[in-house]
Amino acid sequence: MSEPYRVPAPNPALRLRATVAALAALAAVAGPAQAVEPASVLDASRKLVPTGPWPAGDELGMANALGAGTQMRCGWHLSQPKARSYELSHIRSNTMPKSPFTGPYTTQYKPSSVLPFTAHAFNSEKYAADAEPAQQGTQIDALGHFAYLDKPWDGQGTPPLDTARYYGGYTQQQVKPTPDSPLLKLGMEKMPPLVSTAVLLDAQAFVGRGQPMKGGDLVTAAHIQAMLKAQGLGKRGILPGDIVLIHTGWGAQWKDPGGDSTPYYTQGPGLSYDAALLLGRARIVAVGLDVPFIDPVAEGFLQGKAPPAAGTPAGLPFAVHHHMLTQMGIHHLESVRTADLAADRVWTSCTMILPLRTAGAAGSAIRPVAYGVPGRRP
């Protein structure tokens, strides 16, 4: 009769190596404690950040949370001697990747001119006809960008826009009463400057295990909670009034020159619906990713050849847009350059986002910047 199988005794050397490897993996995404606001600042700021409910007729959404509390947190980052500035927008050019869902974006450069009877010469440029710069490149969505119907449209006849509702319960008649009307409510000019602390979550490192995430990949609520812990932000968490930035690595597909030849605007990773619910409960001001859609878009989805992401409510294929813009009043930042922040492990920063104050616009080109202290590299 053979000897019964016995579980080998744990090898202390192997266990030590496994522990060291786990700590090294954690250190690969964790940043230094001094890059996070001190507890005294966080505690004081919490008392100064309102969380709602907002007054009747509100058009600011979660931007109501901005004020003394968020400025206090931002001020700490700006005061750090080692803080650096980070450009979070892509350079705009005639050869950059372009969205196929908007008008052509082309800048036409006019000849140099001279004012008669003066010693002045000057230069200027103009956009080509039908250009939509507010929906190209690094941009932000106004709360009036998205609405929802009382039930899915069957595609037959005239779209039932009379049933459309926007953030705050505004009706189509109140927001955009005629086809050629600007947004009378919830337009870009209503959005204040977004100046607040930002939390960067490195999904390429954590979810993609160091590799860029692929089209259709999801950043879930569980991923967000795990990334906060892995990056040393578990105690701080995501605070009301924060801006949340997520680095997926998809931004590496932005190539200039590239134009329409890159896959950037054909697909992309994005937030799962439960992640949108989590961030909504956290009462953030804005969310931005290095992707063109925020919602996950698998290859073929835009052509009707692939289904929406798992967990998406029926009839709402762009459920993250729906929840953030129409239900929570949270702005979207699309095509954000997060790679530099992720490379320097700037997990928290003071981030500033200034849209153009275009009356009645549904979006705006932006040049967001972040100020934060680079973290130590492992």
C-alpha cells in the first residue's frame, strides 16, 4: 500500500519571495504619502464642501460642490515646492485623429496681412465650413449634451423629442425648443471653471497589468476601489467635489499625424455602469479618461455589430453618458492626456478645466492642466 499523499510543508524561502513580489507589484503603482493632502486639510475641507440637494432650477449639477473646500485642497497642491504642471490636452492640428461623428475639423491659415498706412502686420486663421471643434480632441460635454426619452424609440416616424428630459427634469421645450435653437438651459456658458482636486487611477497598470486596455474593456466599480487601495489612496478615497481621471493606456492610439487612419475613434475602453453609479454616489464634479467616449465601445459596436457592455441597462447603450450627465450632473472630459500623470505617479493634483463660454453650446474644447508632486519610482 502506497504512502498517503501529504501536503508539503510551506517553504519559508518561497513564501518570502512571494511576499516580496506582491509588495513590489504594489509599489509599482503606489505613490509617496506626501503626494496626498494631509489629514488636517482633508478634514477641514470636508466641512466646507456642500453635497446637496441643490436648489430648484439648478443648472450647475455637481459643480455646486466647488468652493472653499475644494479650493483648500487645491491650494495645498499648488503650495508644494516640488509641484509640477501637466498638460492634459492633446495638441490640435489638421492631422490629429478626428471623430467621424461630427463635422470636419480643419483649420485654414490665412495669408499674412498688413494694415494700410501702418507698420503693423498680423496673422489669423479660420475653421472650415461645418467644423465642430467642441466635439473633437480634448473636450468637455455640457449637461445639456444628453437627454433621455420615456421609452426607447423604435426608429419609425418622427423621433419623440417632446418626451425628452434633461438634467434637473428640464424638458425639450425648455432646453432646445426648435431644431436651430441653442441650448436655453444647461449650455456650456452655465458651467463654472472646474478647479478642484483630481484623483488619477492607473487602470493600465492595475486592470491591464501594465498593458494598455483594449476596445470594450471595462473599468468597474471593484477596479476603482482596488486601485484606490493599491495606489495608497484607500484612506483618502474619492471625495465630494473631486475630479476623477482614469488612465487606460488607450491614449497611446492618439497619433499625430494620424488623421482617420488610427483606430482611436473606432473603439475604446470605458467605465462600466456600476462604476458610473459608484462615482455618482461619490458626488464627483467631473470624470475624464484617455478615451473618446467614456462609455466602453467594443470593436464593431458603433456599426451595430457588437452589443453594449455587460451590465448596461436596456435601451441605454451609452449608459455612462446617461447617468453622469442627465441623472447626476457630472461633466465628461474626453480624450484627456493622462499618460504623463501616470508615468510620474501623480495620484492627486489640483486640476483646472476652463471651457469656452459659448452661449447655448453642448460642448467645448478645453485645455485642462494639473499641478501635482511627482511620486517616487519603485
